[in-house]
Amino acid sequence: MGRRGAGRRGLPSRSPAGSMALAASLLPPLLLLLPLLGRPGLGAPGQGAGTWSRFARLPYPQDQLFLHDTFPDGFLWGAGSAAYQTEGGWRQGGKGASVWDTFAHRPATPPGAAPPGPVGGDVASDSYNNLFRDVEGLRRLGVSHYRFSLSWARLLPNGTAPPNPAGLAHYGRLLARLRELGVEPVVTLYHWDLPQALQDAFGGWASPVLPRLFRDYAELCFRHFGGQAHAKVWHLYNDHFRPAQRGKVSIALSSHWIKPQHMTEKNIKECQKSLDFVLGWFAKPIFIDGDYPESMRSNLSSLLPEFSEAEKKYIKGTADFFAISFGATLSFQLLDSHMKFQQLESISLRQLLYWINSEYNNPQIFIVENSWFVSGTTKKDDAKYIYYLKKFIMETLKAIRYDGVNVFGYTVWSLLDGFEWHRGYSIRRGLFYVDFQSYDKKLIPKSSVLFYQKLIEKNGFPPLPENQPIEGLFPCGFAWGIVDNYIQVDTTPAQFVDPSVYVWDVHHSKKLIKVDGVYASKRKRHCVDFAAIRLQISLLQEMHVTHFHFSLKWSLILPLGNLSLINHTLVHYYQCFASELLRVNITPVVALWQPMIENQELPVSLAKYGAWENTETVQAFVEYARFCFTSLGDHVKFWITMNEPSVKNLTYTAGHNLLKAHAKVWHLYDKEFRRSQKGKISIALQADWVEPACPFSRNDQEVADRILEFDIGWLAEPIFGNGDYPEVMRAWLHRINGVDLYNFHLPYFSEDEKKLIQGSFDFFALSHYTTTLVGSEKEDAVKYDHFLEVQMINDITWLHSPSRAAVVPWGLRKLLTWVKSKYGDVPVYVMANGIDDGQNMVHDKLRVYYIQNYINEALKAYTLDDVNLQGYFVYSFNDKTAPKYGLYSYVANQYEPKPSLNHYREIIDNNGFPGPETPELLCPEEVALCPECHFFRKRKSLLAFISFIFVAFIVTILFITYYSKRVERRYK
């Protein structure tokens, strides 16, 4: 069973061979000298099987957090390329044909026909004619080493002597220039491009003649280029370590990573077998005992050749370090599906490094090829490539710092765009962009060049001050809240309000039997009649929150959309709920309307006739708001007109009417209710942060700014800004409408409407959940917005919830500072902030991390950025009303607090994150805000007088009783 499929259609076969020279020259490239300070040890194979269970036990989410640290001193940073992928010049300078020339070559273009795209590696990046161009790219990166391959067919056109002087001179010039720049060459003798003459004459690697011919080729390379490969390091190795190690060559092996479908012993064994067949095939003979893995022997039996004892000794230990290649093409796309053994592929480089470390007795590891790919159309802003690179390098750092793996160097693939084997030119893997259709083939640095350059300068990801948590307290009166979209409404009356008379059938059914026609006198309804309210209030008290945010149901309060039909029972329930909150000193924060899936949570009559597209909905909302202010205003002092109107599902006309409805309601409250009720009111907008995918790209920054204006500024700018829509929106819509692709028209406000809307706020309320990366280059059609010309990008180093929401605490701080920079020193409330847990208690640990770090970033915004932040609310109250998001789970009709609730309560009790040097914050004790309490506070003198009369009365009664008893005893 072969490992890869590239041996078909005339390419060299991949059968195991009987010598080091043969095995080394198969699929994995062979490397020249890179000396190490350490002796390859011998160990028992199979120890890597513990990798999967180890990583399953690591603490979550701490182990998955980004590691801000640096690599060990002297760590090697490099870039690589392969001759056939980049050199071109396939017939220049006396070069012979290789098997890849034959495989990829196509007939010449017929006369008069349109020229085709690039042909295989005929020209590719034309590195053969641009040697100094490539070396200049290395200088710009600041790498310590450059891995490149020698073309066997360029040095020996026929595969054997005589050598080609032009080929020798070419590589001599390259090595000399590298030496001038202080860049160490890491030379690959063979990278898949076998001379076609040897394929024709001997049948390729299936022939036993090839090992001898390869040794001859290697001897030629050592003789001509050995003096230019690591001069100083070579002498260090030669003088001190050669007698013990007696080697200077290693083999570059490629591998995938695999994880079990389920954590069972059987599946783990299948994963181990998969790695044995792919990586262990070559690694075990070289690094352990000179023979193939036992799983291959037992499964392939007679198909595997046998090594003699002499051959085993000859092969064993013939590598000074473990050179590993891990990436999209080699590790995954060419992997035979049978090699997965029904398990799941994974891109965890860290776990692969740990497996190698365990399986092969802690070898020194050199990552000689690693990266991912981007679309062939991507030119400059290769964000996807950057984030895969960031992930792989971070995992390498974790393998070193957390797992004790001895990795000493990393090589990004590749230096420049080239021919990508079976994918041709449909993808790109280079740090530098090459226009393959151009004549001069200039190297144009992509954003990944800047990323990698800065990473090399810093030798990793050093901790930055902005990444560190801070200590400190929030101000007195800070609103600590919890959110429930809609409170649990249960208006079932208690038994005390039922006027019916019942008889208890104690002899037969044991049930109460209603007596028809007999009724007791009715009594007035009381709030204590609603048992559901008492339960919810008690759960809220356990949190120690000061505020509770929920939305009213317009569609249930006014089912017909007007005052002709009022659900008085529901209104009474809301009154009771708000008053009971106040009794326990929790401030109700009430939204008049929050859109939901069904009818947008509008009365059916309004939803049926255009919803917010219809101007009649605006006036209906004003009348509904007036009713709510009148009915609930004595209990509610903190109003939200509209909670999280979704701009994703909003037409421009609907948004236009929605803004006018909000403004009219705000002015209604301001003119008719504010003086008597002394409350505050505003709108709450959903505001996730948007970050440019390539931080160095002006184009990506422009895209991020555009999305922020469309997502937040659309509704925020008219209210908190100049009374009109953002200029960015108008300009963009004008541009795209001008090319007749779309017909989106943003309405205009009259001057009176601008005055009505501008300033219609008391505070800026926002809901924030995550951060999104956006780019300008189209990479993935599924995640590309053609209307806004934006590509959604995912940073795979970020933590993600079960629903794939990214956990990016610093995004909240950036959002809050953006609001301040746009709209001034407006009071800000984070009205909702939360994450899902998949109803898995393990994931509640992620929520603990989420709450801790998002609140800490909010503290940074308040303390360091001087944002006028006045409150923070966690989403959400419980899993019954918001499944997977609650701080209370709800199972079998029971509410149970999750650990995240206790953590949030601790932060509330501390009013932030006090440290040893945090000054004490003395806050005046707050008094309950219930209207009943207000009545008594205004009549303190009366209460004192009544208390005095009551006490005097009691004392008088006591005296009378005392002396009466004495008189009775005297007469007796």
C-alpha cells in the first residue's frame, strides 16, 4: 500500500527501500548539514500513543489561550523554496528534463491561439534568472537560514556524470551571496524532481541501481558545495561532536496529524497506526531500530521488504536531527484516505511535535517546511495565510514551553509564490507575490512578509502591556446587571384568588371537588399571587446584581396593536415584577421592543401590513410607549426604546422609520414623563467590533471602517452624531448604485427630522458579544459579501465557543474607545455581553474566562481610556429563556447556578478587580428605590410621632397589666 498518490502517471514510485540512501531520496527531501548539539538516542517505539489522552486532559480553556512568550535564544528562523516550484529555466544552461517536467509539460500554443497560462514549472517564478532578487527578499525578512533544493537534472542533466558547469556555477553564486548576507543555507539534495533520463533508463526509484546513482550525485554536491554550508558551525560540529555522532545529514519527513473520532482505546490505536504508516514508515528505521513499524509489518506482511541485520545497523541513527514538514499540500491534500483509518484529520502541529518527541526519544526537531495556502487570486493581503502561520508558530512555541519538545528551528514555506504541484497555480504559498504573467517577475511583499519580519525581530510573541490584566475598581453606583430577553411570564392565579368553594373527597378520590354555584367573596389581586415572580426574584438576589434588563412583549400587551384591546393581566404581572425587583433593591431596565423571529415581535396587525416599512407602525409604537410609561413608569426609571434592532435584516426604509419612532418616543418621555418619573431613556444597539484582518493593510482598514459604519453607525450616527446617516454609507451606496449592480437607496431626513433624531438619548447602550476580522481580498466565496466587498476572516488562534463565536476580550475595549472617539463623553452601558456553552459544564469554564476578561477590558476602557462607562450586564439569566447562554442551568424544572455565576458574583462584590495597592473606594450606601419606600421617606416626622404613640400605648398596657395582677394577689 503506497503512502501518496504522486507515484502514478509516470512519477517516481514510493515503495520502501532497503538502504538509507534510497529511503532518504524518496518522497521526503534530503538535507545537507545542519549540525546539532546532542546525540540522537534510541528509544522504544509506541510511546507516542499517550499523546491523545494527554491533550484531552489539559486544562480548558487555559491550555488553548494564546501564549505570549518568546522562543529560546538562538532559535533559527528561515524560509524555503524548491527548485522545480520556483526556478523555471527548464531548458536554460544545459539543464536536463526531470520527471516533473515530463508530467506537467503541455504542447506549445498553436499559431494564432490565445496564450495559455503558465506551463508547470517551465518558468514558474523564474528564480534561475533572478537569483539576487530572491536573496534580497531573504535580507528583507531577516531570516537566519534559507532552505532551497538543488535540481539534480540541472547539475547532472542525464542523472549521471558528466556534471553541468552552468548548473554548478548557478548554485555557487547563490551560496556565495547567502554567505555575504550571513544567511545559512539548508540545502535539499532531492525534492521530487528525479532526472527523466534515470526514470527512462531504470524505472525510477523501483530500481536497486538508484541508491548508488544518488550517492554519486550527493558526493558531487558535497565536493563542490560543502565548503559553503555552515562554515563556522561546521567547524564547531567537526571539532567537538563528529567523533560521537559521525553524521551530517538528515531526512525531511512530512506528516499529517490525526485525532480519534471518539476517545476509545480502539480509535487511539487506529490513530497511532495512521502515523506509523505515514511518518513512522521512514522515521522508525532511522530514529529507532532500522526497521519498519510493527503495525505496518502486521498489516502489510509480505508486501514490505525485509531488512538484513546489517542493513538495519546501516540505517539506524543516520540523522542528526528530526526534520519535519507539515502543511496543506504534503500533510493533507495528498494523503491517501485509507491512511486515516476512519479517524479525523487535524491541523494540530503541537500534538504532532509532542508525538514525535515521545515516539522517537526526544530528538532535536527542525521544522523545515510549514504554512498553509491562499487563493491564486490573492495578491497582497493574505490574511488567511497569516493566521495559519500564526497558529502553527504559536503551537511550536507551546510545544517548546509547555511540553518540553526540543524544537530548534522553523522554516516558513515558501519564500515566494511558485508552482504548487498538483494544484498548479490555483493556490499561493509564498510570502512574496509573483505575477506569473509578467515579464520581470518582481517580488511584491504580501502582508505576511511584515508579519513574519516582525515576528523574527521579536523572536516570538513577547507579552505586551495591553495584553496584561489590570487591577482596579469601577466607580460608585456602577450598574452590575444581568439580561433576560423576556422574563418568564406565568399569570396562573394562586389558590387564594379563586372564589370557588371546594369539598375534599377524603373517602374515594382524595381530590377537591368544586361545588357548583357557591362562591366566596372576591379579594383584590396581590403581587404575591404570582409564584413565578417570587422564584425569579430569589434567583436574581443570589447573583448580587444591581440591575435586571428585560424586554416587554408588545404583541401580547396590545394584541391588536392599539389600545382597543389591552392585556391587563400581563400588565399587572409586569407591574408586580418591577415592584418586587425594587423591594430587593434591583433596578429594572425595561425595553419597550426587541425584535424576535416571529413577526419581529410586533402585533400581528402591524407585522402583516409592512411592519417597520409602514409609517403607521411609528405612531403605533408611540402610543404603545405612552401606555407603558403610564402603566409602569412609577416602577421603571431605566428605559430602552428598542433593544438590539438587527441591521442585518433591516431595509433602509425600515431603519428610517425605526429611527423616527425611537426619537418620537424619547421626546414623548422627555416632555411628558421625565419630570414626574425622573427616569432615563435611550436605544440599545448591537455593536460587535470589526478589526482589519491584515493590521498592516490600508485596504483592510478601510473595509473595517466601512463595516463599522454600516453595522453601528447606521443607527448610531443620526442619534449620537449629526442627525443624519454616516457619509461613508451614502458614498458607498452612491458608488454601487452608479454601476447598476444594485438599487439600494438610503432615504433622506428633513431638517425637522434631523433635529428630532439628533440628541435623542440619555446614554449609549450597546450589546457586544464578539469580534470579526474583515479583509479586502476575496478568498472564500462563502464568506464574501459582494455588496460591501468584504471578506470575513477567522483567526484560528482565537478561542471559540461551541457555536464558533470568537472570544476576543480586547475587542470590547476597542469598541468602547471607538464610541468615545466618535460620539464624545457619552455615558455608556454594556447592556449585554455573553457566550454560549453548548449546555456542557466544561464549556462554562470558557464563560468564566469570558466574563473575567471582558470585564477587565471594560475596566481598562474606564481606567486607562477615560470612557464614561457606567454599567455592565451579562447575557443571560438562565438556560430556560436563553438556552446555552444562562448563568443558571435549567434541567428537570430546576434552576442550578453554574460556576460562572459565582465568579460574576465575586466580581460584583469586589466592584471590579482590587489589588494590594488598590485604594479603598468608599461608596454611600444606596437606599431601595421602591415607590412605597419613597412614600415613607417623605413622612419621617409623621412616622416618628406614630412610633412614639405606639410605644407609649404598649408601655401603658404593660403597666396596667402589671398593677392589675398585683392588686388581684393582694386581695387573695
